[in-house]
Amino acid sequence: IDRVSARGQWQEPLLVLQSLRVHATGAELEGQLRARPAEQSGEGRLQLKLPGAQAQLQADMAPTRGKGQLNTQLADLAALQQWIERLPGLGKVFDDMALQGNAALDARWTGGWQTLQQRLAAPDTPAARGIAEPTIKASLAVPRLALRQKKNGNGEPSWQLRGVRAELDGSLARARLELDGEALSPAQQITLKLQGSGGLERTRQWRAEIATLRAQLRPNTSSNPPAPWSLELQRPLAATIRNSAGALQVEGSGGAATLGGPLPGSVRIDWEPTRFSQSGPADKRAVRLQSKGRMQGLPMAWTQALGPGTLRDMGVSDDLILDGDWDIDAGDQLRAKVRLARASGDIRVHAGEAALVRRLRSTGTGTASEITTDAGASGRDSPGT
């Protein structure tokens, strides 16, 4: 700390600081405060300036009432990182990563600080009559954030965030969350849009709901990008999380999603309620996962989108569509049933102009005695099937 100055007066039960200034290692804090120590309440304004960032805080807080506002602007994350790394003991806090970009965080809240503590300790007990439930409304905007390894200098970033926006609005019992934006690596581009809600139901029990989820994944290329892989939730998904006495339990509702790919076709995935549990000490931890569901409409042709060495490179083409289902109970022992079955279409093997058209049928275990082939009627000039 380079310099501290304060001007005010104490007249019981009120402490007034008309002016507070703190200068320390490139940081400046200024503000005014009014505090009532006996009542554990106070109000004030503070402004913090750092290299590459600044924040303003205005609050009026008491045990059972209060309100406040925080505005933070991170205009230059690279300058802020350099300042943090110059502080004692924080020289390697970012390891080998360098930050570039900007962000902003705005938040408003209501409610008393003691009321919040009581709701966290006993969420089943409603607030007393006349005492408002604590609430918060916050928004985070990240126009651009680049993560780059320092050893690469000004080379291509390892990851970038673009146009990311998150909003949180509600109370401890139920809050709404919205998130959308893009993440880019040198090879991939991910787009995400999510709307959900959640809250603390009772002591050590949380509930979360996802109303909308859309995600896309595509190669990060500027010229003729293919259609993306896409995932979209078809109906809301809910989960209950319990954490008590070192045991974690997660129960998820049934759900449905649609998966699309860079080639024609789409897959419908439906699953039943899913359960996950974890208990015991770290050296004897017991983990169990139970999941059951089905899949419809998987195109075998999607293997062509996975890169070289696919079926097409081996002279195989198809319009085969697969359905499947699974039933998994993974604990101390793994019990699983996974099935894939032909729903429609065929596989074609291109074996030259003289190849015959043949149809292969396999049943049971797939041994040679269970496989039959029939010559087709299209003649010797057709590709093999």
C-alpha cells in the first residue's frame, strides 16, 4: 500500500467517512461510507480503478433489508493480467496462458445480508413476515476473449470466446439463467444457446431445469464450411442434486433430443430418467450410473463426415439407417445391453464393373453358417451390394 487517506467523524452510533482514498501498486480505491456498527448496517459508494479495469459499487445493507448495484468494466484483460502477475505471490497464477479481450459485468441485488445467511442455512424455513426474499439480477457480456499460450507469442489463440452473454435473474429458491455465444479453437467452432432455471429446494438439495438447449459444432474454416453437427433439446430436462454426508446423488428426468450432421439425416434420441450416485471416501469411492433409452434414424453415411479412411474411401456406399437402444447399470459391476438394428436401406460395395449385385443376410451371432448371399437380377454390370 502506497498511501491511505480518510476524512470523517464518529458520533455514536454513526461512523461517517466523507472521503476514503487508497493507492496501492497501480490501484486506486475511492469512496464514501456511512456505518452503524451496533446495527450491523451501512451504506456507501466505492470506485476501484486498476490497469485495464474499473468497478463501481453502491450499496445500502442491513441484516434484514438492503439493495446494491455493481458495475464492472474489464476494458483490457491483457493489462489487467500483467498487473495481477506483478502482485506478490501471483506471478504464476495464470500459468502459461495469456489473456486478451474485454468483458463487462453488471449486477443488482435486494435483501438483507442476514436474511441470505438464514436462507442458505435453512431453505425450508420461509422468511419472516415483512422481510423480502433476497434477489439478484446480473448480466455478463464478453464481446471477445482470447486465450493464448505465452510461448506462442502473438500466434493463433488456443481458444476464443465471441459474443458471449449470460443473464441471471431471480432468488435463491428459483433463478432464471440464459447463456449464448461462440467458442472457437484453431480447428473447431462451437455455438451454444441455453435457457434454464434452478434453485435451492431444501438443505443440500438443488433443482435445475433446462428449457432450451441448442448447440452446433463445425470446422473453423473461412472457405466453404460444411453444415454443422447440431444438438437440440426437444422437451425440457430437469435434475435434482443432493449432497449430504459425503454422498452425491443426481436424478435426471427423461428427455429427448435431435442430433443433426453435415450430411442429410437426423437422429432422434429418447432417454428415460437417469440416476448417478457417488459415495464413500476417495480411496473406496462407490460410483453408480443407470441409464436407459433408444435412438432412431442414425445414417450410416455419417461416417463419411469423420474424415479420411471412411467407408467411402474403401469403396463402400450406403443408404443404411440404424435404430438402437441401450440399458446400462454401471456400478461395482457393469451390466449393459446395447443394440443396433437395421431400420431401412442397404450397403453397397463397389467391386468393379464385373461385380454382381448381391444381398447379404446375417442373423444370430454372425458366424459363417448364419450368413447367406443371393445374386441380384441386375446383371454383371452393377456394383456389388
